[in-house]
Amino acid sequence: MCSIFIFTVAFSILNLSVSVYANQPIVRFKNRTVGILADTYAGVFAATENVTILGDLEVKATNKTANIIEEVDSLIRLRNDVELRIKYFSQHEGMGVVCNPEGTEYRARDFGAGTFGACVCKKGYTGISCEPVYIYTYTFEINENVAASHMEITKILIDGEFPETDLVTVLLEQNSIRDGTDKTVMLDDISTSYLHWKSHHLVTGTQVLEIKTRKVMNEFEISYWRPRYAPGWRILLDGEEVVKETENRGSDAWPSPATFTYDVLPPSY
């Protein structure tokens, strides 16, 4: 009885309050701070799915303290400032092409004449404005011929968007083009325009299309004038097979157009 009384008095003198959150003890000191102290050369680790911090967060290392909230605000201001500078430069007289700041090593300039030169690109970037190199190549190869006399492709989408025209290459010369003059008939919303290949050119192993992208894609969506004009594809990503159809899409004439989706995401992603 005496020991219980002594403990109660001692706890009252220290004036400590203890609360519990998520089944873990939290020590709240009188000055409203919470301290976690490790022995020398020991580490302190916090493992949880979510961390919520109300107020400023400060991290101290090598006797220097930085306010994380202020630093993040500063980074946001710098980013906005860079965007404004780029817009300003793009309107500068004689600037010409605006270099991509992410991919540009430096911009050549003739200070005597006051003119700008070429964008000198970093490794992995190319072109007059130093855009990223397109490193992913999707190749469409016939694995099963169409059920009709020819193949007709009216539209191609990648993850819901049209690929850039310059990144689409027709490897097998088409036999005819409807309502157009080139590959752009596959890159618009006009369902009655398409490229046309005769079936006797579509033997197994024939490569028809090549499409380059900046990143690994999830799916291709291809529309054909009718189901019977759709082959069974073998699709390669940088030479690695990601789709292999052992059958074509049948001999039906409807719907028209007919749209099919191809999941091209590699198993490793």
C-alpha cells in the first residue's frame, strides 16, 4: 500500500501525461514536445503506412537545422520561376528554337552579334531542342493471316492517345490508302479512312508497323474496318515478345469498324 502511494506522489510531482495512439506509447512532456533519443551509434526508425505532421518539420544533421516546409516552398518558387524564365526566353528576339532545359547541356551564343546558336544536348537527348531519345520500339509482326483478302487499319491509339506521326513507321508498303495520302489515316478519328494491305503479303513473320514511344506503354487499341480484316499479331517490345495471338479475329463483317485492345505491358512491370 505504501509503495503504491509513493508511486502516485512521484508521478504527480513529475507532472507527466501519457497517451496511447495506434497501440504505441507516446510520451508528451510538459513543454508539449515529444522526444525520441537513441544511444550513440544507434539508429531510430519509424515504420508506418502514413505519417501526418501538423506544423513545421525540421531535420537536424551535422549541427545544422533546416525547415523542410520552407525548403519545399522554396523549390516550388524556383520551379515557377524557371517556367516564367522559359516563357520569357521564348519571346526573346532572335531566340529561335527554345531548348528543352531538362535535356540541354548549354545554348551556344554569339555575344558579338547577339544571336543564339544551337542547343547542345545532354546524353540521351536529341533534336534541335534536345528532346528525350525515343528508346522504346514496338514492332507489329503478322503471326496469323487475316480471314479475308486484305487487312485494313483505321485507327491506332496508345494508352488512349494517338501516337506522334513521326514515331510511326510503316515497314510493309501498303497496297492502297482510303481517304488519305499516307499513314496519318490511321492516326485520326475518321473511321472510314485506313491503310490497306493484301493478304498474300501478310505471311507469318512479316513485320508491318513500328511505333516508338518515350515510355513503356500499357496497351494498344487498334480499329479495323471489319473484324475479318484483323490479323493475329505478334507484338515485340525492343525485340522481346509481349503479345502473341495464335488466331485472327474471325470472318465476321460486323461491327464496322471493329476495335480490339492489346495488353503490351511486359510481365516485369
